[in-house]
Amino acid sequence: MARPGNPRPDLGVDAAYAPLKARIIARTGHHYYTDKDELLIERLHRRFRAAAVADCAAYAALLSSGAEGEAEWARLEAEITVGETFFFRYAEQFNALRATILPALIAARASERVLRIWSAGCSTGAEPYSLAILVHELLGDALPDWRVAILGTDISVEALATARAAEYGRWALRTMPPEDRLRYFTRLPVAPGIRREGGYALRPEYRGSVRFERGNLLTLVEPGPPQGEPFDLILCRNVLIYFDARTVAAVVRGLGRRLRPEGWLLLGHAEPSPAFASFLDAVSLPGTVAYRPRAEAPPAGPPGMPAPDPAPPARQVAAAPAPDPGPGQSGAAGADTAAVPAPNPDAAPGAAPLPAAPETRDDRPEEDDAVDLDRIRALADSGETGAAWRALRVALDRDPTDTALRFYEGLLARTLGRDAEAERALRAALYLDRGFVMAHYHLGLLLIALRRPHEAVRALDNAVALSQALGPDTALPEGDGASAGEIAASAAAARAALGAAGSRRS
């Protein structure tokens, strides 16, 4: 029951919620919230309190009230798209930028000495500033001779204000070594009532090339020629999760049209789609995939363009042949991968083997498991990593042998920089289900980052074998919509990159 002065709409009784939700999705394109009522209600509740409205009907009326309504739309859009960001997020992509993409662009643009970069959905600015630091280091003494322009756009006015201030807490710099913090930032003093601990201000030399504007990616689906000069590099990461498949394809097509012919596009790790192949070329790089415009790319279609065929229902992973068990394990191609195998001798040092899954579960309804997972997924997808981690620990205390919970423990631990915990959790998921494709895949990527290539190859080979045993369009459990064919290709590309790196060292 809602407390006085703190209204919280009840989906069972507030008849105005459904039309309000439909209106929000239609206006913002955020189909992400179609099946995430709990998360949407939490965020709406924040706006209800801030705007002093009692229920969905009153809030809908506020949104329709002219200039005041437009201002509230801006605040609501910022609220429902707020996500976590930190410097040099997704090390594999920044390694690709450092080693391949930016050097190639610098060489291609050497005659003009102009470099234009767009960070689309930049949130509080960590991504464009990370790019500025990287470009600064790569150009070195030649930097004054270049005109480098980095644009950050976001729908949130509040996030852009933070970005322009370029002041961050320790959490936003959590993956950065202490010596790099001192190189790129100056310490801010503790400010009572504002900062409980000293923050960090980005040094001026890394801010000059970056500017910020408010922008909505949905404008990319509008017909007509692109506006402004094309970009050499565009990053649009962890934004497309909010849109449906048709909108995603239209937005990515629009991004491709904003690239120079030799340009590059980077998306979030879970956002690639086979639908992009008609207008973009995928380039496999170590640990990630980048895109480049195709010379024969057809013109962009209107917003009503046909949607790609939806993926078929996910098949049971346990029906696939068992992966290569590796040295010291027994296994056969036709083995029942749903059975729990013997403990893995290749497990992380210090990782205690889990007990075998019980034959029967407790009396807690299975629906509770789905609620736990839905909440953890929703919190993680929205960038609320700390809350997701806390919810995960509670769920695991109740059910330590849940395979999906162990998998999310691995993903979240890696996001939090706890690599040893991430490895133990992913191996625990595989101990419980040797046919868990996404656990093999993410374990392989983690082992690449930990510079253990031989173990990484084994994990990636398992991901490829299991994926190829399924139909290429099969949606993989816990794959964020990725198909078996996509994961097989990504795992094979990462494995090939490891082999190429080994050949160069030998």
C-alpha cells in the first residue's frame, strides 16, 4: 500500500497505467519497457514524487500541458534512459580502438589531419572523454597539427550537465590504474554536503576537443539526407537495448549513413544483428566486432520499414552435443549435457566445487526464480550494477545451484572488476550445465582478458561447437537476443584473433 505523500501506482488498480505506458513507448521508442513494468513503475514513481502528482492520470495530464509538459517529457526521458557509465568501459573495444581502428583512421586522414568522432548516447561523458584521452595519446606531439572534434549526444539534460562539468567520483574511474588517474585527472577536495569523498576533475587538455549536445537517436530513422559532415568513427553502445528490432535496424542504418566511406561503427556487445549485413560490413577484431559502411549500401528506408524476421523460440541447450570436455574429463558427443559432470580440473585456482544439483528443489515456487532473474536483468541492463549485485547475492543465498544466477554472477562480477569471482561463477554455471553456450562464450572472453589463451581457446571452441549444433537463428538462453549463428561467428572470430596474435609472437 502506498504511503501518504509517496504515491505508487498499483498495476492491478490504476487503469491509467496501461495507456500511459503505451504513450511513453510510442514517444520515446523505448520498447525495452514492454515487459519490464516493475522497472518502469519505479522510475515513474520518482517523477511522480518530483512533480507532486498522485497517479498515472494526473501525470498523463501533466505531460499534455504545453511547455510544462514538454519540460516534464525531457525529465522523464532522462529518467528512463539513465545508465551506468565509466571510463574505458569494455576493454576489448578500447583495445581494438587503440590497436586497429584509430591508427587506421589516423593514417587515412593524414592528408587532411581532421578526425570527427561521435559518441551517441554518451550519458555523463565518460565515453567521449575516454576517446579524447586515447586520441591524445596516439597523436602525441602531432596533436596540435590536427583538428579533432568529438561530439557527445544524449537525451538527458542532467547527464549532459554532468558531462560538461567533467567531474567524476571514484566509481566512474574504477578500472583505471592509480597512475592513470593522476595523469588524466586532478583530485577534488571533499565538499561537505556535496561530496563525501574527493572526486576527480578531467584535466583541461583532454576536454578541449569534446563538445556535448542534446539529441535523440530516433531522428536517425527520419527520411531524408544526413545533416552535417560525416564522421570517421561512431560509438553507440548500450543504447539500442531500449528499442524494438525494427527501430534498431533503422537507427543503425542511419548511423551507417553518417559515416565516411572509410569510417567505423562500434555497438554494444549484445547489440549486433544479422539485419545489419545488408548495409554494413562486419569486421572481426580481438574480443569484439566492428562495422564499416558498404559501398553498395541501399538508401535508408522510412520508419515503417519491414522488421527483420523474429528469432524462433529458444531451444533447450541441453539438446545439443556435449562440448569438448578438455584434458582430464570424460565426455562423448551424444552425452546428456543436462547431467552435472565431474568437477572440472581446469577450474580457477581456489574455486571450491559446487555440490551436485539436488534431485528435487525446495517448496519455493518456480515463479520466484523468474522474478529474481527478471529483476536482476532489469537492474543490470539499466546500469544499476550495485543494486543488481545486491539482488543477486540475496537470490544466490536462497538458491546457490541456480545456473542462470551463477551466470549473472559472472557477468556482474566482471563489470565490477572482480575477475577471479567472475571466473569462478562462470565455471560454476558450466559445472551445473555443460551446454550453457553463453557461459562458455563469456568465459572465453574473460580468459582472453586474463591472458590465458590456451584455456580461452578451449572455452571458445565449446561455444562454437554448441552453437553450430543448433539452428543458426536459434535464440540462445541468456543471450540478450543473440542467435546461435551470431555467437558462433563471434566466438570463432575471437579464437582466430588469438591464433593470429600467437603467430605474430612466435
